[in-house]
Amino acid sequence: MQFGIITMLEPLWIWGILGLILIALEMLSGTFYILWFGIAALGLSLLTYLSPTLGIAWQLLIYAVLSLGLLAIWKRFYQRKSDDSSIGQSRGEEIGRVGTIVETVTQRQNGRITFAQGVLGSREWIAIADETIEAGNDAAIVAVEGNRLRVSKTSS
């Protein structure tokens, strides 16, 4: 009679190996989702060491509850510290800079604005506005919206 390697291993080692594999996969993915399943498997490995007569059904139930519980706790208390959606964009340093409108901008039509010194790496930008600003007038940056600058008339 020949036994497979899995049937010869004790549950302590099976859960320990599974936990280490899951944590290694987490290190490759960097998502923090697989981590909790790996920690739960390592915890269950410790539990089977302390209670070696624990049945397989109880082991699976405890693993499911522990891993999903850890994941739920992490999701509840994890809060993103920064918004990564605007990587490489201005965080307000350019707001208020004044440039000259070279192509009239209206509520319905984008225009163009130029600056004496570059703004975010360029001297000329597509301008959008909530008002009509004629070519030749000065305008100030109100917001950076993707690859366009929202501008408004300067008070002069």
C-alpha cells in the first residue's frame, strides 16, 4: 500500500506550508488580500500543534472563519492615506499662476493659454473656463483637470 506525501504529513505541517506559500504569493502580488489567508493558515498550524486531535472539519471551519474575519477587520480599519489618482499632477502649487489667453475660451469651446515660464512642464495648455475670456486677456489657473487647466479672468 502506497501513501501520498500529503497523507503522511501532519496537519501542523500542511497548514504551515500553506501559510508560507500564501504569504510568499502575497509578497509577489502586493495586494494585502492573500496575506490574511496566509496568517490564518499559520494560526491554524499553531492551533493544530496545541490541539492535535482537532478534526479536519473543525480545521476547515476555523480556517474559513479566521481568514475571512482577519480580512474583514483589515478592510474595516484600513484607510488609504493618499489619493493615487493624480500621480504626477500638481497638488495646488500652480493654482493662481497667471498666463495669457492665445485662443478665446468659452463655456462651450476650449481655448489655449500660454505662460512665460512653464507650468507642469509645458508653456502652452488647453484652457477651459465657465466664462468667456477673449484672446489677449490674462487668466489665472483655478484647477488642474487632467491635461487641461481650468482658468478664470484676472481682476485688473
